[in-house]
Amino acid sequence: QVQLVESGGGLVQPGGSLRLSCAASGFSFSDYSSSWYRQAPGKERELVAAILKGDFRIRYADSVKDRFTISRSLAKDTVYLQMNSLKPEDTAMYYCNAVSAVSESWGQGTQVTVSE
């Protein structure tokens, strides 16, 4: 059974850091493009960062460039999102996504709240 499980969310003050993890079971990230999305209340889900299948190019949303870093461990089948210099506008539910030519999977999400 294909499953993605996120962890690492929480409450952090502005300027702080968090690292999100997304562990895969039932498949290997090496065959998928892996991404982090987020959705704030009342807003659409948006792409935050992605590692593309094949050439492993990395993409970031303009709003998180130079603050967030996506990485993955194929040995652990885990994708990470290191988030630094967090801002209140980063508050959202963060979702892990894995997509191949024939399938797509989502995690259940992990809440990130940036507040004093």
C-alpha cells in the first residue's frame, strides 16, 4: 500500500526554523517527483518546493526561495523540507506529494504555525 506520512510541523516564532519530513512506504521516491505543497485557510493549495524525477532539478516558490530547502534521502525513502527564517505568512497545512507517470499520492498533512 502506497503511503506518505509527514511529520515535524508545530508552532514556531517568526524567524525560527522547522524541518518537515515525509516518509514513503510501499514505493520508492527514486521513481517519483517529490514535492511539498501548502494550504492556508481560505487559500488554494500551492507548490512550495519540488525535486523532479530524472534530472533531480529543484524548484521553489518565489516566496520561499533562499529560506526553504528541499532534500531527500533515497536510502531512507524520505523527503525533507528545511524551513528557516519563518514568517507568519508561512502558516499553513503542509502536504507531501509524490507523482510518477502513472500515479500520484498525498500525505495527510502537517500543520505549521508561525506566531509570537
